[in-house]
Amino acid sequence: MEISLKGKVVLVTGGSRGIGKAICEGLAEAGATVAVHYNSNQQLAENLCASLGNSAFAFQASLEQASAPMSLFKQVVGHFGQLDVLVNNAGIAMSSDIHMDDTDWLADWEKTFAVNTRATGLLCKKAIEHFETVGGGRIVNISSRAAFRGDTMDYLAYGASKGAIPSLTRSIARHCGKQNIKAFNIAPGFVRTDMAQDFMDQYGESFALDDIALTELTEPKNIAPMVVLLASGLADHATGTTIDINAGSYVH
């Protein structure tokens, strides 16, 4: 079955590389108009948009800043005149030794929560407000297997920040469904990205491979089709659910 997203505008945060890039490519292939958010690498984002044709446009925002999500949302709706789907994909993972200086550890914690949790919550708020005025919409949040099984001591902030996302998603799904607003959560495991490479450089690739049921690490392209499906409306009755895409590393 071929999925068509023609006429749909989708915002993908962290869309210029990694999982976000694959999501943007999948959405554009299905006919969506894609707002590609990026943090710092403008050239990378613009190159991606050029490869996607006239169906994509790049938007910069430093989601660590409290006001950035609202500004980003306003820019996207102002540019396209609408938004039908929000994909909260942007995230950071910082290695913070539990024995490091308290002030430095707290700074890492607060930055991680600012990007992974606060920005996601604020963008969900703006999307809900917008969707209420246009008859509905869909939110796809990208959390992590760490939200359910935890993470290493160096990545306590990452695991905790991602742990909030399933609850946020369920709350939206349960209380906004009558406004035709659906929300979904995808929890990837190890995905071969630059961010995951930092972890593998620290712990070794065998650490990741030994932890999964399959023979190969998950690739960004393995995440994208599920986002396209959820954005299409074909799985609306799964609103509130979490879809695990982790190569069998965590099953619940």
C-alpha cells in the first residue's frame, strides 16, 4: 500500500542529519512538504532541502533556548500557512561522569532537559493550540529505549529526559483525541548515527551489538517508515502508543 502525504506540512526537529534526515526523506518521498529544523549546520540542512526539491525548507532554532520552540513554530506556520504533523526528533546525549564537579554535572543535566524535554513539551503545546483551530493534527515524538530500561550512569540525564516523553505523549493522546489530535511515541534503541557513535567510541561497537537480538545495528532508514505511517492517519487508533524500534534489545 502506497502512502500519500500530499498536501500535508510536517515539521521535523533535528531534521538535517541522522534519524531526522531519514525521516525528512521518507516524508518528502510520500509527498509531504517538510520543514527541516536544524541547530547549527545551515549548509547541511540546505543541502538536504535541495535534494528534496521544492517540498522542503530549512529553519534554524537553538532549542536549548527557552523561547526558541515558540519562535520556530511561528516561523514554520508563517511560512507555509499551516502545519499538519509535528515530529519531535531533536535530541542530545551528553556523557557526564557521576563523579564530575556538581556545577558542571548540573549544567549538562539542564542542557539535556532543555533540548530533549522542555523543547518537546513547548512544541507540543504550540501544535495543540494550532491543531485546535484547524480541526486536528498529529504529533510523533521520538524518545528512546532508555525511557523504559534506563541508561548507563554517564547518561543519567539522557535517560531521564527521554523518560518524560511517553507520559507527555499519552496525556496528549488521552485528552486531545476528541479534538482530532493524535499523538504517538517511537522509542528507538541504538541507531547508527553521529550521536550513537560518540557512545560507541566510549564503550565500543561490540557493546551495542551484543545488546541486540539482530545481527546489525538499527539504521535511521529503519525508523523513517513508521513515522510516515503515523503521519498518514492510517494508524490513528494507535494514538498514545509507544512503538519500539530497537532490534530486540528491549522488549516489553
